[in-house]
Amino acid sequence: MAIIEPYIQINNLTLQFEIYDQNSQSLKKTIIQNSIGGIFNKKGGKRIIIKSLNNINLEIKSGDRVGLIGNNGSGKSSLLNLISGIYKQTSGNLDVKGSIVSILDLNHGLDFDATGYENILLRGILNGHKPSEIKKNLKEIIEFSELGHFINIPIKNYSMGMILRLAFASSTFYQPQILLLDEWLSVGDQTFIKKCEKKLDEMIKSSQILILASHDLNLIHRVCNKIVKLETGSIIEVKSINS
């Protein structure tokens, strides 16, 4: 059987949200605070249309290391959420081939009434991994998290640092063809941060496609070979980075 190389093909893609609120001024503040991105317009009294992504066209092939840049609210996170399957486009076409690991929101998929152990299983299943694959990585995930006996108590009793350790560890032990990152992660103390950075470097090197959203241009130039710049939900520039 022929192995299909991963790729992402995006054509004329638009993402918009409709929000209703009695206080449009309060809503505008919420939009700004949440940095959803794009352009918003008021329609029909209380109805607000937010165009988070507008007519996006982009092709990403195996070997591409893409850095998404732009101000807060430019659409970087929205684009990552679309590719990962968290959002569904309003119009246009999105064709993604290849296994994905997305490290976008570390709290996504956590059940605070469940134990750390149970959350590893739950997070793996929600991310589309087979039970056999989860069990294969279970011991290493627990060891990497450094949570010890706390792994068997509900995570509502964890500190924020412990939750982040668990979430990071349970997200990074599956080798993807496509790796999605929203900013570079700093989790825990300096020793643990170095361990996380080493793990991310390993994942980047072994993945076939990387898409990284970041404000850190030095980081973008270190790990990427292509830059995509967004502004108010539209791509305004695509350029290669000289190695």
C-alpha cells in the first residue's frame, strides 16, 4: 500500500460567528478581550457577525515548517483551530491528510472531577488515539509529568502547575505527521521547562509538517522555513525563510 504524504490544502476558506447580545458595547469589549480576530459587523439590531477568517488560500506540503505571525486577533489561532478540527469553516474547502497532534489549549478535554490517570486516557481518546496506543505510552506519560502518586487523585485538587504538567505530558507522546503549536510552551520550573523544550524539539524534527503561531520572530526563524502573515483574518504575505 502506497504511503500518502501529509498535506493541507485550503481554498477560499471563511470562518465567521454569529453572536447575540443585548449590550453591543459589552460584546465588543468581550471580542477584543478574547482576541477572536478578524472583522465584526452589527446586523439586525442585537446580531453581531464576526468574520474571523476571510478568503484564506494556502497549501502546506510535507517538509513545510510554517510560522504564523500577526497581531493578536489577526486569525492565527482560528486558523489552527480549523486545521485541528475544533472549528468548522463557514464556507470554502479544507482538505487535511495526515495524523495531527495539536498543542493549542492545554486545558482542552480535561475533566476536573477525574483523576490524572483517567484524564490521560480521556485526552488520548478525544484526540483520536486508539486505546492500545494510549496504553503503550501510559507509563512514559506518567513519568514525564513527574506527578507521582498524585496521578491517582482528581485533578481539581491539583495546582495549576500540576495541571499543566499533566496536560503537556498527555499531549506530546504521540508522534504526528502534522504538529500544530500555538506559541511555545513554558510549563513549570526551569528544569521541567528544559525537558518540555527538548520534547517539543524532538516532535518538530520528526513531524513532517509544523504550523507554529508565535510573536517570537527569533523562534520562527529558528524552527520554520516559511512565514504566513495574517491581518484582520486575511493572509497578507507568504514568504520563504532562507536556511
